[in-house]
Amino acid sequence: MNKRTIFLFEDLKIFILNNFRNEIVLYPQLIENGEILDTNYVYYLMKKKIETLNIKNKVLFLVNSSKFLKFDIDVSNIKKDEYESYIYYELQKLVPTDMSEYDFTYEYDENLVNVRLVAKSFLDKYKDLAKNLNLKLEGVFYIDDVLIQNNYINYSLNRIKVIQNGLKKEIFSNELAKKFEMYDLSGEDISNLYLKKFVGIDSDIVEKLDELLQNLKYERINWLDRFASEKQYVYFGDLPIESLSKKYVFKNLEIDDINLKNNFIKSKNKNSVNIFLIIGALILLNLCIFILLNNRENKLKTEFSNSLKEIALEKDKNTTLKDDREKDEKGIEGYNKKFESLVENFENISNTDIFFEEYKFLENRVTIKGAANSTAVLEDLLKKQKNIKLISSSVRNGYLYFEIEVGLRDLDEDR
């Protein structure tokens, strides 16, 4: 494994693992929920670190994002020589847009095929990044897939996630990151604020943000105590977890903890089965994508020098935007309280008939993923809850998996 360097992408930091451990500090909103928003700036920060560490070997990218989708497809009644076409056919029915917009990988598990999907546009940014950094990218993986055999906790500014005994609980919210972006603080600055290390940070900023971070810590401790049932966890994330709670033993993620699975970079092994080739037309599509990426690479290199100048201009713009954003802070804080109340309400509803796995807080709405043991249970939830709508649902392994959206605008905080 140590012949390859691993880059683990969080929203505020990129961790580097090999026979050494290092990190690249980011700023809020460069990466959000695993999606690279500013390719030029991420490239610039990675390039400096790669040159300093003299990284020239093969690399793997691990990405932490809820944008990776998972489907289990039953092939028990399908002939083996028809597996590939059947999988593609089933996926086309499950995804909201055309399959040509997705990359996917899969593994067989007895009579089930475990499929992992992600948008091509999402994945292409990581491929572009590696290509422009002259890195030989041998794999892109969803972080949950490579650590699924361990009990682990992901603790970051935007996310807290616990996986234990095959079950996952996750909350994602980008509202605090938006506030920190306004003050031009790096991931390291935010970690220091979290630990109450205020050296070098303006006292006005400390006064405004310290309380927010301490409230976050308090909420996270309560949440963790509610769901964490083990004593020891593998930990990774862009916030320090050591000061969170003394009830648990946290072991930093090491390269030996990683069990590679579901690689989105296809192997060149002639014997490997590539589901993307089941339709001949996709060969032509892949060629077009290759040409497009080459053109994009040339354009990116041309624009890179200009982007550094734009970074300085953006910082000046932040000063202008600061007053406008402060006007919105009361509204944002109101949504934060409603979000906290909503999560508490749904967790009180959770029982053996219905289970809520992931809460994602964006702007003035929350999307929730979960599973129910019947359609009637889900319908009852939709009738009883205010400002709620069903986004998608599918039956897998005898359970009804669903995604719902709840609007926060007219929601009472004390419901």
C-alpha cells in the first residue's frame, strides 16, 4: 500500500497518508460535500504541498460526500450472461436522469449486485485535478466503502457521521462554513478557534464565532452520546475530536485501516468486466469525454495564472459582502434552530418501523434519507409532518428506502 499515496478529501482539509501523515489546509467553500467548487485554488494548494513533500508515485483519492449513491440489485432470477444488460436496465429506472450522466462501479455479493453511482461531472473534477498535477491516479473511492468494516466516526465542520455494526447515522450542514467564509478563515484557523486557541485571530471575529463553535461542540456531544454504542472508533475529519468526549477512544485513520472497494477508475486488466462497455455507443462517448478533458486541461492551465489574481480580488469582495451577510445572520440562526428541532423530532419518531439515516441541511430546507418497513408507515409520516414532500423511493431487500424534503421557512422552532 505504501507505494501509493492516499489523498483523503474533506471540506476543510485534504489528508495525505503514506509512510508519513500530512495535510493540506483549505478555506471554506473550496470543497463542499466532496464537490470541488474552485478547481484552480485547490490545484494551487495541492501543487505547493506535493512539491514540498516530493510526491511522485501513484495516488488514490478517497472522497467524503453524500453525492455517491448506492443501489442493491437482485439478480437471483437472471442468467449470468444477462447480468450486465440487466444491471444497466435497472439502474436506468432508478436514477432521475440519463445513465450517460453517471459513472458507476459494482461488486457481486451472492445474488445481489452492489452498485455505487456518482455524477460524471463530480468525478471529472478529481480526474482533472490529478491530470493537471501530473499524478498517476489509480483510484477514486467513496470513503464509506473503504472503511465499512470498521466502526468509525467522521467529525468535521460540515458533517458528523457514525458507522457501527453496519448502520450509519449522518448529519450534514454547510451553514457554519458559509459564516466562516465571510471572515476569510482557513481550516486551521477554525480548528484553533474550536480549541479556544485565539492567537493571531482578530478579537471581534473570536467574539462572534467562538460561541457558535462551542454550541456546535455541545450539540455534537449530545448527538454522539445518543448513537455511539462502541468504546473505540477509527476517526478522521477536519475538526479536532480529542476534546469532544472522554467516553470514547479515538484512533486516527491510518493507511492500514483502508480496505479498497468500488474503484471508479477502471482497471486495465483484460480479464476485468467493464459494465460501461455493454452498449457499443458508450465507447464513442468515452472518447468524446477524453477529448473534452484534454481541452479542459489546456484551458485550465491557461487560466490558472489569472485565477491567482482573482483570489486576491475575491478577498476584497468579501469585505464588501460582509455587511450584507451579517444582515442575514439572524435568519440563518433561525434556520439552524429549526434544523436542530427538526432532527430531534424525527429521531423521536424513529423506531423499528422507520429509520432515518442522513440529514442534509442546505439553505432553507432539509433532505432526509431513511428506510421504512412498509409504504403505509411512510405515508403516515407524510400526512403528519408539515412542509414535507417525497423526493424518491425504491424497494430493496424488503425495505422501502426513501428521500424526503422538509421546508424550514414556515416551520415552528418548538414543534
